[in-house]
Amino acid sequence: MIYLDYAATTPVDERVLAKMLPYFRETFGNPSSVHRFGQKAEAALDAARETVAAALNCRPDEIIFTSGGSEADNLALRGAMLARKHATRWLLTAKTEHPAVSKTARQLADEYGFLLEWLDVNEHGEVTPAALTRAVCSDTTLASAMYANNEIGTLNPIADLAQIARANGILFHTDAVQAAAYLDVDVQKLGVDLMSLGGHKFYGPKGVGALYVRQGTQLAPQLTGGSQESALRAGTHNLPYIVGFAEALRLAVEERQARTAHVQPLRDQIIGAVLEAIPDSRLTGHPERRLPNHASFVFKGADGNLLLQLLDAAGFACSSGSACKTGNPEPSEVVSALGYSREWALGSLRVTLGKDTNAEQVEAFLKSLPNLVDKARALYRR
């Protein structure tokens, strides 16, 4: 089986696992306990926070550990909007966002009465500075735009968008869950107030993430109880996973250039070969400003989920878009937002590479895909 779905999740790096293991049995204390077991655990927690802060170029106390990217997104949006519910009312985001943002935004509008405006995107799924400028008003609380789109790979101009937000006195959040594996996550360069990360996208464990919260940014806690994580995220710390998250992020930053140099030529090979070999195929997302490991397509007159089944039977693990939406018989909102009709949008395919992907695997995939698309089209027409 050849794995080509690294945007869905990645295997835990052996070096990360080795770093985690002692905290399951040897250093198992609760970081909130005052005795020696707790002190050792707290020291490990502090070290992990400092490692993450160094990777993001921020203060350690600006890092809030969460259970993953989705919780970090929820804390950012709910926390920011509810902290200012008596002041400003508007939330700006795009329909091309991950459901952790778009569904949270809808719920904030439906259940709390906040005002929601969907930012326009261009044909590549990009939120442009002009689109944000048009939408901002004096009653805007927060704007949220993802750094790198999980379904189509497009990169948003985060530094430019954050600058517009800051100039207008509003908060800016970015979901950087997909971006952290390959892009610079220096929050000072990006200028963001809030940034979400998830460990399993860059060879860390599932079930752990982080939210960067710029000093002075007010949030209403969404998980109440103890005073952990500056009273913004209650609950006993998942220390082994936090340690693993920090180590995985450190390695991602340290090895970013080498990993990018490995996957980008393979990605370009896939894009070129697919568009040349398969009629009525189109690349989705920006042709250049996209994740270096990400190739995504639509095939006219095909069912993407059926194509995934055929690929799986042939020995290839891919996705039709977000792993959170795989199996849904309806076209992706993200692909539909690009302007594709149902006949095109239903036939989506996402191929994402990792540090273990090799040229032989890519060649095998490219050899098999055209026939599988033909078969998927023939079955779809029945």
C-alpha cells in the first residue's frame, strides 16, 4: 500500500516517539502537583512550551496547548468573539476554511447572534487583501483566514491580511495546521494575533495542538475547570503528547528546507503528468502559491469517492479533499467555492506527499491513475 494522504495525517517520527516514551511511565507526574514527580513533569512542560515558542518566535506564555487544531480554532474564534460580545459583533472568514473554522463561525452566528460575513475568494481559493479590505467595518471583531488550504493547497497572503486587520484595529487569526510542516510560522513576521497548530500534520502524535495567543489578546475560556494554560484551557496536561508535539515542531522547523526540496519536485511531476495524461482534468488551487507537497485535481464526470475506492483497491491511499469530509456524497464546499459545477466538483482528488514518499511510488501512482479515472467515469455514467 502506497500512502499519498499526508495532509490527512502523518506517522509519528521515530525521534518524536523516543522523546515521548519516558513520560508515559518514568516521568508520569501531574505538572500541577507540588511534589517531586509533579516538579519533573512541570519542568518537561515548561521545556516543551519554550521549544514551541522558539519555533514560533514568541513568548512561552503566549502558547496554549490544546487537544489539536480543531480545538485551537474553536478557542480562537469562540474565545475572541465571546470576550468582546458587548463591544463588536462581526466575524469575517471564508467558506474555503476548514470546518473547524467555518462551522464554528456559523454556530457563533446562529446561536449567539454574531454577524458573519463570508470573505470572497478568487478562482484559486485565495483570500486577497482587497477582499478583506472590502469586508472590514468599524464593528468587526475578528478575521480568520487559513495559512494553507488543506483541500486545494493554496497559500493565503497572511502577513498582508494581518497587516490590514491591525491597521483597522481588529484581531486576526490563522489556521496554520497544514502550513506548519513546510512554511515559516514566525508569528512576528506574519503579524497574527492568533494561530492554530495540530501535531499530527508534521509527524507528531494525534490529539495534541497549540494556539498562539499574542500577549494582551483577550479570550473567553471554552473549557473551564482548573487553571491550566493560563486558565484558558482546563484539564490535566497530556504531557507525553505535548512533549511529542514540541519535538515534532522543532524538527519540522529544523528540516523544513530539506523536506521541501524532497517533496516539491515529486509534486510538480504529479501535476504535470496528470494534466497531460488525463482529459478533462484541472488543477485546483493556486498553480504556484501552494503547499510544496500538495497536488489536487478535479476530473469532469467522475465520482471522487468512487475513485478513492478504486485507488485503494489498486494500492494507493489518497483523499477526495478534507479527511473530515471523505465519504460525503456531496461536492466539497471548498471546490464549489472556486466556481466549479457539480459535474466537475464531485470528481475531486487530493494527493499529498511526505518525507518518506519516493520516486518509485510516484511513478506507480501515475501509471495507474489514468485507467482508474476512466473506470470511475464509466461507472459514474451508469
